[in-house]
Amino acid sequence: MAVVHHTTLEPGKLELLTAWVPTREWFTGTTPHLHKAGGFRLDDPDGEVGIEHMLVADTADSWRPVYHVPMTYRGAPLPGAEEALIGTSEHGVLGTRWIYDAAHDPVALAQMAALLAGRAVAQDQNRSDTPARTVEVSVADSETSKAVRVNRIPSPAAVLAPGWVRVSWTDPEGVAAAGVVLEVAVH
């Protein structure tokens, strides 16, 4: 299991995301004002890559969208993934971290598929060795769970995919919500 270090990260995740999110085609606003609303972690079996799924609420937009931003934290650049780089940050314990959009990181994609197949367990964002209580998984059989669809805007609708991950969160006004953030991609 990965260790959650309670230390500094400079610049912070929300600071990096505030600059990066507006450059994405799925962003619906103009200038975001992001707040962490929830999320979970996945463990890399090799212990090299941090994998976090963060839900951020944008209070600058009148309809208050919530975005699902999966990220990986690496100790060195990921070759060929320059377009997926969110930014770099100085971690108080681990040093420089290269932070990537996890939808383009092979380690993260493998763990997302493992979660959908029931071979991985979603972990709490803030506590080591603690399963996430805000995550519900509908497990797909291993043959159909190889391709993963990342929902950037969590879907509150009924899910028809053979496997899915639903996360609950609390928005900045204290309102509870839930939505599907990962699905098995059906071709």
C-alpha cells in the first residue's frame, strides 16, 4: 500500500489544476475557481507511481460543475507524455514530482482496469492503508474491463456499462452528490 505523506507540495495541486483545466476541451467555464470536493487513490503495485482521482468543484461557473481529474505523480518524466503533463511540483518528502493526466498514463490505466475488474481497491485520499468509503464499484468480468472510459464530468445518470465506478462527494456549499467517474469502454 502507498504511504500518504502529510507534507507540502509547491505549487499545490489546485494551483496546477487552475492553470491546466481551462486548456482542456471538457472544461465548460472561463477562469476556474477550483475547490477539492472528493476523490480516491489507487495503489501502483510497484510502488513507483502515485495515482489520485480528484473531484474539483468550479465555483466560478454559475452551474457549479464538478470535474473528475485523475492524476499520476512520478519521480521522473514519463517518456512520450508531454501533452499529458499537468505540471511539476516540489514534494516536501519525495522531491520533484511530474504530475500527469492519468488518462494518458499506462500505470494508472492498468490500475483503473484492475479496479473495474475487482483486482484493485480504491483507497482513501488522505489516509494510508484505508479503503475509500466514498467509492462504489460495479465489477465487470475481466474480459470486458480492459478498456476504460474516464468521465471528466461525473455522470449522475443510470449506468448501462458492464462495469463502473461511482464516487460521492460534497460540494463547497455542503451539498452531497455522486456520479460515475470510470466505466468499462464498450466498443
